Amino acid sequence: MTEISHSKGSRKDCVAALLARHWKSVRAYTSLCAAGAASESRLQTCAAQSFLAEVIHYAHPPVVRPHLLRAVRVAAEAGVDGDDVVLDAALHDAIRSRRSGIQPDRRLAERAFRALPAVTQTLLWHLHVEREDIATVAVLIGLPEVTAAAEAARSRGLLLQRCLEIHAEEAPYPECSRYSRLLLASLNRPVSGDVNTHISRCWHCRTAVQQFDHSDTMLPSLLAQAVLGWGAQDYLRVRWSVRPAPAAAARGRHRPPEAATRGRHRR
Ligand SMILES: [Zn+2]
């Protein structure tokens, strides 16, 4: 079951209802990407057209929210040299210097996320990035809340499994695959000197370790960076400003994105 297959009515009505449901998020991201209401509106239109084309032409329609947000950034990149859209200056500079897309050290997570079933992607995105509760997300995917909760409990494991598989598939050296589980373990405990030496020398493994960290603190940023590219942290900040922290955050397991990424580059 996906959000699109679960939707009722004609395709036209279905698309209209889905766009209405996700429009606040699209507006939040376009307000970051564009300078001025006219340019924001232009990016929103491009995102809606991209979504409509995907729904009409492909057998496996996209996961709605991530697709729409990604389409905004792609539209901004396409319009950087045109007269129709005035972009945020930082985004403009990032596009010109080829830094607006998914950064190399987040491509493993990007591939892993996109390879997951649509239900899993929807749960991960809406629970951890948008901070919606399980009852709300269950309605999106048309599952009973208890079933959605069970799927949500499996979702981080599925993401991690895919990350480990892709890390092994793309390993540049034989020892990268051998060390895969030890790299994961290094997040929680000291590992042998051989593994640390390898991490210090191997960019593939060093960046994989960062992308294996799916803790409450890191997962929202990782997903946003793996889907949006430019503006991920600002998108989280804007969305979380109108969203009460979930129960986990109240127990101190969440940190705001600014704290989670202190000392890192703006993404
Ligand atoms: Zn390696």
C-alpha cells in the first residue's frame, strides 16, 4: 500500500487531493529556495507538474512528499540561469558551484532510502523528518495504526540493512566489506586499531560510518540531506518550528538540527 494507491477517486481528484495535503511542506521549502512570491509560485508549479508527470507515466508512482520536495530543488537548478525564477542567493551560489544536490558523503543514504519500499520511505520521512505521529502517518498509507506502528519499528532496520548492502557493493577495497559490521559497531564502542586505521584512510568507509548512524539525533538530518540536498537543515528548522516535539524528544532523545550538526557545513 502506498499513499497514491490508497487514494480514492479519479486520478485528477487524487492528484489534487495529494497536492493539497502536501502543499504546506512544498511552500516551506520553496520559501527557502526562492526570493519573492512569484518565484516561489513558479517553483511550486514546477514541482506539481513533475509530480503529475510521475503519476501519469510511471507504473510505480513516487513517495509523495520526498518527490515534491526534490522536484522543487531540481526546478531551482533548471531555472538558475533563466528569467522566470529569482533564487535565494545561497542556493544560487550552491548551484553555480555544483553543491546544491545530494552531497557525495550522503549518496549512500540517498540510494538506500530510494531502494526501500514506498511504505517504509513514507514512514521514515513523515515520522522522523516531518515529526508527524504514527496515527497521522497510518492514515497516509491506509494501514491500521497498529500495523503502521509495526512497520515503523522495522523501518530503521531496513534502512540500515540497505546501507550496509550498498556499502559492500560499492567497496573500493576488499577489506571495506569485511569491516562493514565493525564500522557499524564503531558508533557505540571502541574498535580495533586496524579498523580505525582503515577508517582514517578510506573515504568510502569513513563516510559510511556517518551514514550508518540512525539514532534519533542524526536520522532526521541524514534523511533530509539524502532527499533534499541543499537547505536540508533549514527545512528541518522551519518544519519543526510548527511541529511539537514527539514523545521521544520530550524524553531528551532528540536534539534540534542546529545542535545535531554543530561544527558541520551548512547543507
Ligand atoms: Zn573502506
